[in-house]
Amino acid sequence: MAAKSTYDVIIVGSGPGGYVAAVRAAQLDLKVACIEKAPRLGGVCLNVGCIPSKALLDSSEYLQLAKSQFADHGIKTGRISLDLAVMMARKENVVQDLTDNVKRLLEGHKVEIIQGTAQLAAADQVTVESGSGSSKKKQRTTLSAKAIILATGSETVPLPDLPFDGRQIISSTDALKLDTVPKHLGIVGGGYIGLELGSVWLRLGAKVSLFEMLPKIATGVDGQVGRKLQRVLKRQGFKFYMNSKVTRAKTMTKNIRVELESKGKKETVTCDKLLVSVGRRPLTRGLGLDQVGVETDPETGCVKVDTAYRTNIPSIYAIGDLIPGPMLAHKASAEGIAVAEIIAGRPGEVNYDAIPAIIYTWPEVASVGLTEEQVKERNIPYCSGTYPFTGAGRARCMGETEGFVKVLAHEKTDRILGVHIIGPRAADMIAESVLAVELGASSEDIARTVHGHPTFAEALQEAAMAVQKCSIYAS
């Protein structure tokens, strides 16, 4: 066992929560170490999640535009073909550049990067095992700190009867590195991961069938938006099997026979790849939580924390996918900043009412705040305003008129309760609405704010104006 090193803060995990917490803690003059077991920094998001999936979504979007829309703009392309190897290489370059940037960022702030597998040894100690080969060849180092932040993220959830084999039954990680386009891709789960990866391979030429146990896809989004998204994706080529449970998947030599059950009826669908995308769970295996007595929720596996992200062990904190809430990179980053400030003796908090959620299909879906269903469940008096992108000049110019903006505001105070967008560049448009919710703005504030013309954002202004008509004449 190597000699003990002492820090103010030790962070386990270098994803969007971990590396942001490390940088912020270093900015606050704390001595920081960041431990990462993977070869590259950046966690799931940068390596096998947000970044590679968006790189492929953008590349596949260009291919789809070239095939279906360039001609409308007078652009003649001739025969279009796909070089998947080049596309995948570009994706890897994007990932490598960003993970390298994270390393430079940490080094620039004097954060000590420690490569190895971390395990809690005590309330103020972490052991790190590094090296490869037999256990005798591995090195073990003990580190101590006044505070330890756990930021190890999450992992894909396999189904008991559908274990991942990396060839035919695949995870989202596997789906990001296929070397050929599947003829028929089956997807178990209608959440954002399945919808995004399904969009990628559909655009690249695969037939895509999606199996969902529930009656609707993207269950967390506003109902009106979710219904619109499903209609659009169906037109694009998705085949949806709703209210359908996968009871069995039998792997053959070249394909998979997926057996479904829906309302008592059975059906078999044959595909050559089956993506299981039914959610993610906190990655706590091997952390040694039980060893030091850190409490977790037995149902969800989440680490229990208080409002300061402190576990039941006062010197141990947890953030990101390890704790309750949406598993989003930007949520983890916000918590990383907050927890670093708390440890440094400053106030730190995250407004969970102002966390945007985005689905990077095309059209994109983005939202913040309450859905209309949630507003009704809470018996909040409200007004709703919508505006279609068909009425936005910029959308017309680009030929991207699918979708609408929906604004929900309190009937009496006009304070914005939620904003939901399905349409072109919704992911970027939502930022204005997040700021509005953060500042407690009203729909009138957005309606009276001058928006550039022609822009997609004018649709938000128009939707806010539509809310005003409700508010003005509300009894």
C-alpha cells in the first residue's frame, strides 16, 4: 500500500458532475483530486452518451437533408451514398477532442487526476487500485480528504430475459459503434435514448420497430407534445408497437425473433439487432457504500442525500445520476458547482424547477417546468398559449415548419409554469424559457420582449401572446 495523500476534496468520477465540481472546487482554492477508472475522462456523457449520440444524430441529419430536402433548395447532389466508417471516425474525433479538453481543463486548474478504481475506505478515506494484470501487480493507494464527492454516474439497465451480448442484443453503448447499418433494428423502450438512436439508424437506412409497454412514448413530456412527436416519427418511418411487452427474444444465427404480448394477443417480430433501452440505474457497484455505511434507497438504488448533497456520512457527498432526479448531464454539472461551493463554505443550490429536458430527434423536443397534465393534477388555475412553426417566417424559409411552442402560465399571476417546444432547434430555443422560469417571469414578459425577425424564437413570443388573450379575458 502506497503512502497516504491528503486533499481538501476527493471526487470519484470525471463526468459532467465530477469534472465541473473539481474545477469549481479548485477555483475556490481547495486542493482537489479527481479519480477516474476509465481510460478517458468525461464519463458516460462524453464517451458513450450525450456527445457521440449527438455527433451521429447531426451526421445522419445531414444525410437525410441531402436525400430529401436539398433538391427543394435547388441543390443537385447526384447519387448519395453513406461511408459509415468515416462517420464513425468523425464521431470518435469529436469525443477525443472533448475528453482531451476536460483533461486540459483539470490540469489547468491544478486538479490532480488519478487513474484507477476508487473505493470508500472510511468517512475520510478512499483507496485507489491502479494498474493491470493480476491483483499482485496492481498498486493500491490510500487518499484522505476532508470531503469526498461521489459522481460515478449511471449504467444501462438490462432486462432479466434479454441479457446484452454486444452482437444481437445490444445496449446504447453498442448502438453507438455498429460497423454496419442494421437491416431491421428493434428497440425495447420508448424513452429519449431509444428515440434518438432509432432516429440515427433510421436515417442511415435501417428499418426501425419500437416496442413500448406503455400507451405512449417519451412519457415525461407534455402529452400534446408527445402525441405530436409520435405522429411525426411514424411518418418518418418508425413502426410503433404500443402497449406491447417483450416476453422473449430468441437469438438465431442471423436474426432475433422478438415475441410480444399486447392486450392478450401475441405477435412475433424478426429483426437483426435488438436495442434494449429501458432506462439507467445509479452506478454504485464497487464503491464500498455498505462498507462505510452510506445509505441508499432500496427501490431505486439512489444514494440518499440532504439539500446540501450530503449523505448520512457528513463528509461524503453525492451528485448527478447517483441521486434522485432526472439523469441529465446539465443537472449533474449544476449540482457539481453547488456542492463545491457548499464544501467551500458558500451557499450553493440548484433550482430543480428550471432544469431543461431535451430529446434530440428531428424535430427536437425541449421543455422546462410543469406539463399541462401536472398542472391539472395540482389543480393550478392556468392559461395556455400555442403557436405553430408554420407561422414563423424563418421556419418557412428553411422548410422546417413541423411542430409548435406551448406556454403555460398561472391564470391569476401570469407566472410561467412551463414551456414545451417541438420543432426545429428547440434544444437551443428552450434556454430563454429556462431563464424565464428561473427569474419567475410572466408570459407578458416574454410577449413584450422584442425578438429578432425572422427567427424561430418568434414562435415563443407568439405563444406567450396567445396566453395573454386567455389571461386578459379570464374570469
